[in-house]
Amino acid sequence: MKRIYSAPGDEIETRDPVTVSRYRGFTRANHWLTALCMILLLLSGFAFFDPRLYFLTALFGGGPTARWLHPVIGIVMFFSFLGLFVQMWRLNLPRREDVVWMSKAGDLLSGHEEDMPELGKYNAGQKLVFWSMAGLILVLIVTGLMIWEQQIPLWQDYAPVLASIPARRIAVAIHSFAAFLTILVFILHVYAAIWTRGTIRAMTRGTVTGGWAFRHHRKWLRELAGRQDSGPAE
């Protein structure tokens, strides 16, 4: 089976200096919508988690409004991330080179990338963030629906066990823990994007430099070059 390292819309742009198109406008808008929803959910979630943080509800127009918006934004984020998942899941499947990359993570952190394996569009760290977010968002949406006050009559009619107080208490605990892990993954994602110079440009302008692509994702760049030499992709 042919290995795929790039996505539709990825291409080498013939300009000086050479740039590489990494994300289409739709994908970038999808990403920033998901990020915005994540930030809003964290702020409103913090407000409900501890009384000392309740003042954060003022950002949403008060407690009742924040309580109403939180699950609505959660649903928007779920479907927004689903859009990213459909576009990216195949490129985030584990590869043999990911194991080698992880074993040499120390070289990466010390700035010695000469011996790092050639990679497709995403490295093992990016894939870990992707699959962690996918799993955590799924847990958050399921437990969030269980504790959403407006949905309780629905659970009572079709799944009474989910509407029971013990089940809802467990759902709150799992929801809180999953939110905590999501915060950690989110911070890791932002830090890695800032630490790896040139990465943020990919999600703002949609392009990266040819040097950046060659240094960090050489298999991806080679595939684009080969595809461009053989004509447009079908």
C-alpha cells in the first residue's frame, strides 16, 4: 500500500524564496475555531469549577448565560474538531519512523536534528497531541451531555441509568479530569508551536519555508516534489 505523507492542497510554490503550502484556508479557519472554542470552554469551565473563579462568568454576561453557553460551545467544538479529524486522521497514523523519532527526542531538544528520521507531514509529538485531543474531546462531549441539565428529561425517557445521581456524579468527576488533561495537552501544543520556529506561520499564512519543510518534514516535502514532477494529483 502506498504511503501517503501529504494532504490535498499541499504543494511547493514556485517563488523566491521557495515556500510550501501546508494548510488550506478552510483547514486554518477550522483549526482557529476549535482553538477559540477550547479557550472559551476553559474560561467558563474554570468559573464553575471553583467559586473563587466565578468572576470569569462576567466575560460571558453572567452566571446563567455562561452556564447556557458552555455546553453549546462544547458541541460547536466537537463538530469543529470532527472536521479536523476527518481531514487529518490518516496522516496521524503511527509509522515506523515515529518510534525512531521518539527514541531520539533528546537530540531534538538539544538542537541536534541531523540524525532524526525523515518524517511525513506530522511527527510523533504532533500525532500524540492529535490522538490525545481526539480521545479527550470524545470523553468531554459524552460526559458533558450526561450532566447537561436540559438533557436530563431525555436520559430519563431513553436511558434512565444516565440520569441517576450516581452516574451524573461519576460523569462530573470524569469530565473534570478530562478537562484537566485537555489543558495540559493544549499547553503542550501551544508551547511546541512557539518553540519550533516557523510553525505558527503554517496556521496563520498557510505556508512554511522550503528550509523549514526540509529540516522538519522531509518525507512530506519529497512527496510534494515527486507529485509536482509527475503532474497534478488526481
